[in-house]
Amino acid sequence: MRLLLDTHAFLWWLAGHPSLPRRVRAEIDRSGSDVYVSAASAWEIATKHRLGKLPEADLVATDVMSCIESQQFTALPVSVLHGQIAGALPGQHRDPFDRMLIAQAMLEDLVLVTNERAFEHYSVKRLW
């Protein structure tokens, strides 16, 4: 399975946080799964840490790429097409980080690992 972790799923995975369901952890850890972390998540982590909204993510915020690589995940860059689709998505969901993850999941045919109910309004496969 090809998975795109949303920001909280990535942070909870790194921390071994119990909010990440056992079934989700098993799928991320499965040898056949390709796991991606978006550049949008790196941007969100750094931004929220700078604003004091993620004080516990100090180590991650200072070197997101090393955290991605340490888990043998793949960094997913943001392309112009990702930006275009994210900006054109219908609906009232205003979070730019979430909109980017939705666009990337749609365009790259990835299963989005998230507990965000707002994603249900878009044509994206979800795991949670």
C-alpha cells in the first residue's frame, strides 16, 4: 500500500503515541508499504513549532528530513500541479496544509493516513 501520512500521523508515529491506532501502525510498519511524508508537513511542523503550537516537536522541527529518512519513509515534494489542484479544491476546508495533502493523495494515488473527518468530503482514500 502507498501511504501519505498527515502531519499528526507522522508526529505520532515518531513519538510512538497511543493516538495512532494499532491497525494504522501495523500498515505503516508492513514491509510492502511505501510511506510518504509531504513537504507540506515539514512546512506545517516548522511553522507550528515556531508559533509555539508544537513545542514537543523541537527535534523534528529542526531536521524533518532526517526524521523522514530515519524511518525509511520517502519525502514527497510539492509540485506546481499539486499547488494548482490544492488551490482549486472545492469546499469550505480552509487549512492550506490539509488541502495540499488532499491534492497530493489524489494526484499521486496515495492512501491518506489521517483521522481528519474533513477529508471525507474529497475523493481520497483514507486509512484510520
